[in-house]
Amino acid sequence: MSRQIRITVSRDIDLLLSKVAKKLGKKKSMLARELMEQKLYDLKLIQKELWDLRED
């Protein structure tokens, strides 16, 4: 099940997200979600959670 969250970013980050999203032909919210998910993978937080679930 999907959940919505709201984030607050600086004006500069908002402008950057807007520019990149336009260039990629994506919605700004989709780009922000993809970036957040990628960062979670990079920090190995998602892999750790999945590994912990496997051990239960």
C-alpha cells in the first residue's frame, strides 16, 4: 500500500528539482521519490530491513 508524505526543501533545491524533472520529462514529486529511494539503497537501509525480515 502506498503512503504519501510531505517534505519541505529549500527554495534552491525546489528549483533544482523542477529543472531536472522538466529535463527528464518527469513530475517533480516522482523525481524526489526516486532520489530518496536511491539514497536509502546507497545507505544500505533498505537492504538491512529486507535482510532482517528474512531472518524473522
